Amino acid sequence: MTFLFPGNGADKNASHRLDSTSDRDSASDRDSASDRDSASDRKSDQARAGTPGRVGLWLFIWFAIALFIRLTNLTAKGAWMDEVATTLFSLGNYSRLIPLNEVISLDQILRPLQFTSGATANDVITHLLTEDNHPPTYFVLAHWWMLLWQKFSSSTSDYASLWAARSLSALFGALAVPATYLLAKVSFRHTTPLENHRISLICSALMAVSPFSVFLSQEARHYTLAILAVILSLCCFVLSAHALQQHQPPSWRTIFAWIVVNGLGFTVHFFFGLTLVAEGMALFVMLMQQHRWDRAIWRQAPWCRVYVAAAGTLAGCLLWLPVLANFYGSPQTSFLRSEVRNWQFWVNPVVQSLAGWLYAILSPVTKGIGLLPVIAIVLTCVSLLLIYAPWLIASLQRSLRVQLRQPDLRLGIKTMGGFFIMANVLFLMICYGPGFDITRGHRYSFVFFPSFLILVGVSLAPFWHRQASFESVKLPFISQKITGQKFVALVIGISFLGAQVMVNDLSSLKFYNPQALIDFIQVESPYPVVIGTATTVTAQPSVIGIEIMSAAWEIQRNFNPQHPEQSWQRPPQFVIAENNVAKSRDATSELIKSLKTISRPFDLWLLSFGIDLSGEGCTIAKNGSGNQGSFNYSHYRCESM
């Protein structure tokens, strides 16, 4: 675990000798590098040493690029069920506005996605904590954002705007660019101003074009705000680690800011708590290393201030314990649990973790139908995963080893690297311990995602600085070389192309596609359409009908039944059948009763709900059952009783 923090204790002479040796080694490295540059180059570099105005201009450019990317094709993809939940709660509504156990219209099933006059932030919090398992901060901000959009928008529709719902997340995603600059700046604060600005700008550029960040930014979810909270918490974590390394107590301003940020972060996403645990694990390793030199170090002033931060953070998190206990064991918290411990149980978390790291800086095409899309999938997967990624990893590993020998970079790298390692160890402990695979879907990687970009950014810095051994990079499989700066530009460019894969919906990360389902239903339905599903209502909080609402919202947005080009004979109808043990209600019986009120013939599409309806005059259609757009369906044709 020596990668986490350098050993540091009361033996200051030993520490001084180690630092002196490493200082001489790194000074030698820097001297050999500077010999390669002419005096005029050094003067030119110093002239461009990153004045506040110039740095601010570049930071604004990367922020503008990030915002432009995240707003591109913002509504091209349909809203999946979690986005439906976010939107309805942000409006101050709740899912039980939908009538159950009866045939309802498009407007009725989408009632939770319509503005409610007089809804307040208090309604948002009340309904959210009644039905969902997320803290309220993002939803309250989204509520005010949606009201602002409604006030200044020219739209007369009563329905929520998907663009408005997603644009807030996109804005927070773009704000992560200057926040990443700040994190890199405090992580490597002991470097020269020029080197600090360069590293920080490279890190912010990576955040601007990161495919993973773009993916999260284009969803009406709270992950990008959580990333901002993670970045700010890591800033306080790094400042505290630097102070502890020098046997100095972190400033009270840092401690109080840390407590406030951690408390707010926990009200954005409960999994932000994993960030706090990983920070604690990394600091504990640092304490154990210092304890080897000074047995009393744990009760000295520097560490006592860290305990204050930990106590304040814990107090803020414990306020939410009743809410967490209320949701424990509900369907919303158990879907990640794996009951079967086969080979996939052991392999998937590791593979998914590695894939999640790569998605931070690249994204192959993984979605498409037809010859050309398949060719694109094969070419991008082979070129990026089998050629580019190994070459990039080898290059970054080589440069990171050199950077670790630089005294002014070593602590920042080990602090951020230690946190990254501890966070991933924690993820694997959760996967293999209680059996919750939180690596699935990659969204929860927001917990450590900024630290990964910082490590990549500092590893790219020597190539941009034209340091010795990094002035050029050999291309894979050929003898040709490119300059170090072109290598950095290539890495950022590949990330930018990966971002375009995301905004054009060519990645399977966005696996729910209601448009594909509706297209399929239209083609396969000669009769009027009824779409149904089942929902389980228990004493535990739960959101009902969000999967079928996702399909209905797509119909309302892009498949207007009144439009002459659409193939609907009449607007689709909907039914949500209720399973409720307390009220002795069975979804199958409730569905059958509802279907008897519909004029025949009609096509019945059941989502995630397949039953035998042969006794009710409904036969399995030719296409039977399957999956479209990640929606499991069963298709029946109901022609006569």
C-alpha cells in the first residue's frame, strides 16, 4: 500500500534523507530534460506561463466546448424509466396520480408528467421521500429549473419538457470542467505555476470531452451534480492530506468546507457516501504509515482536526438513516443483488470496472443494425480496445512512473491514486460481500471518476511539456513516431470522438430505447393498441408505472396519434394492473377485468408481464414475446370472446 502515501512520521531526519535523495534524482531528471530545450524555448514558455487571463480564457473555451457537446442532440434519445421518475418528482407530482386497474388514456397515464399548479419544493420533497429512494437536493433544484423553463418558454404544452429536464444535468456536467481544474490545481499545488496550469488544463480538457461525463450529462438524473460534490470533497481531502504529510493540521476553513460539502453531497446521492468511505480508507492507510514512526501520532493536533471533519460528516449523514432504513429491501434497492454465485458473479465486476475506466476517455461504437453499423462496431472495438487502449495504457504507465519521482508531484499523485484504489477496492468488497453488483451500468462510477481523470491528466503532462523521453511517442505496430504534444491531442481527440458516439446514441450504455419499442408496436399491430403492465404495491415506498410511462411519453413526444403520417387507428390505451397482497388484488385478475371493457379487436402489448389469456379470447401473436429497446414484451391479439 506504499502507493497511497509516502511514509511519514516523527523521524524527520529519515524523512529528510529520503526527500533529499529523491530531490537529487528528480533534479537530475529535470536537468537532463532542460538540456534538450534551448534558452529561447524556456523564455517562450515562461512568457506563456499561464497568466490568469490566459488560463481563464482556455478554461472558458473548454467549458463552452463541454456545454455545446452536452446540449447536442439532447432529446434525440427517449427518456428511460429513471428519467421519468426524476421528471415527475421534479414537477412536485407522484406516480400514484395514475389510475390503476382500469383502461386509461394517454393523458391519464402521463398525468404525473404534467405541470401541477401551485406545486412547491415542499411537495417535491414530500412525494420523493414517500415513493423514491433518493435524497432531495437535485430534485428541488430541478423543480425550480423546470418552473423557470415554463415561465420563459414559448411552449403552451402542459407536459414537462425533456430538453429542460436534461439541460440542468448538462449544465452541471459542463461546470465539472472548471471544478476539475480546481481539483488538479490543489492536487499539484507545489509545482511551478506553469506546470500547475498545464496539468490542470489538460485535466479539465479531459473532463470536457469525456464520453462517460457526456453520457451522464445527457440524462435527467442527478449524477453530474454528484460529480461536482465528489470533486469539491476531493479538494478538501487533498488539502488535508498535504497538511498531514507536513505534520500540520488542516485549516479550519478546509475542515468546515469539507463537512458542508460532504453533507450536501449526501443529499444529492446516497452513493456519495462511498466517496467518503474511500477517503476515510485512504486516510486510515496514511495514519497507519505515520503510526509506524510515531505511536502517538493519532492523538496529535493534525489528526484531531480530521476527526472533527469525520464527526461532522457522520452527523450529517446519520440524519438520513431513517430514510435509508425505510427503503432497505424494497425493489428499488434489491435489483442489483445477485442470488446466483456462478463464474459471472466473480468475473463481471472486474470486467465492468475496467470497462468503466475506459469509458472515461474513449467509447467505441457498440450499437447499430445493418451492414455499415456492424462494420463500424467491429472496426472501432478492435482499433480502440485491442490496439489503442493497450498502447495508451503502456504510455501512461511509463510517464506516471516518471511523474512519481518528481517531489512536487509525488504527494498529489499518491493521494489521488490512493483514493482511486480504495474506491475500487470498496466497490469490489460490495460486489463480492453482500452481492450487490454496483459496477453494472457504470453510473455509480461517479464516486471516483474525477480522480481517474486527474491521474490520466498528470500522466499526459510530460508529453505536452516536451520532457526528456517524452518528446515523441512511437505509434503501435509501425516505426513512425508522433510528437508528445500530438499524442496528448490524439488522446483528447479520441475522447471527443467518443463523446460524439454518446450524443448520437451509438453506444449501448444507453440501453433503454422506447422509440424502438413504439416503432415495433406500430409495425406489428393491425388493430388498435392497448399497452399494459403489472405493478406491485406494498407498504414500502415504490414508484409505479415508470416503465410504461417511458413508452407513453415517447408516444406523446414523437408519435402523435393524431398526425396523418402515424399508423395508429386511434390513440393507444393503457392499463396498469395491481398486485397488492394487503388488498387481495392479483394483477392477472385485475388485467382480465379491465380488458373486458375494451371493444374488440385490439392488439395487447404487455411489458415485463406475460400470462395465459387464451380463455379471454386473446392469442399469442406471431412475434409472441421478445425484447425491443430493452423492454421485455408479450404480444397478444384479442379478436373475439
